[in-house]
Amino acid sequence: MSKYIKYAQIASMVLSLVLVVSPFLAGAQYTNPNPAGTGLPGDTRLSEFILKIINIALAIAGLIAVLFLIIGGFRYITAAGNEEAGAQAKKIITNSIIGIVVIILSFVIVRVISSALISQNI
């Protein structure tokens, strides 16, 4: 009986080695010139590159504004009758809503300006 157990152990080790190595062999045959979608294509203009940077900055600013809106809401809920803490939380909520509106308007302005720049091939 121990002879069969020994063969089973050897077979399971060989099978596990094959299963561990096979994904790497399959991955070695895949050639992607642009892994993970990084980098810019060769025909990108400067205006498109600047537009991408501005859009990323606006997205980050929007996330921060929404985060402050959530923080303000949490502080307002946990004020527990403390009027000073409630007023401070309302101020945070108001400022974050103003920030979100400003970010949305700046996004619209960037879109209008970028469409004019890209259509002129600058």
C-alpha cells in the first residue's frame, strides 16, 4: 500500500509543478507592445496630452470634494446636538458643494476650449 501512496505523492508533485509553470508558459507567448495601456500613442498632439493631464487633475479634485462632502455629512450626523460642531459641518458641506460645482464648470470650460484647440490641430 505504501508503494501506491509514494507514486501518488510523486504524481501529485509533478502535476502541481506542471500547473504552476503552465500559466507562465502561456504568458510568455503573449506579446503586447503596450502593456497595461500605459504610454501615449505616437501620433498624440501636445493639446491632447495637456487635456489628459487636466482631466486627471479635475477627476482627482472631484474625488477630494466628494470625500469632503462625506466627511462633512459624517460630522453633521455625529454632532449630537453640539451647535458649534453642526455649524462647522454645515460649512464643510457647503464648501464641498461649491467645490463640486466649480469643478463641473471647469470641466465644461476645458471641454469647450479643448474642442476648439483640437479642431484647429494645434
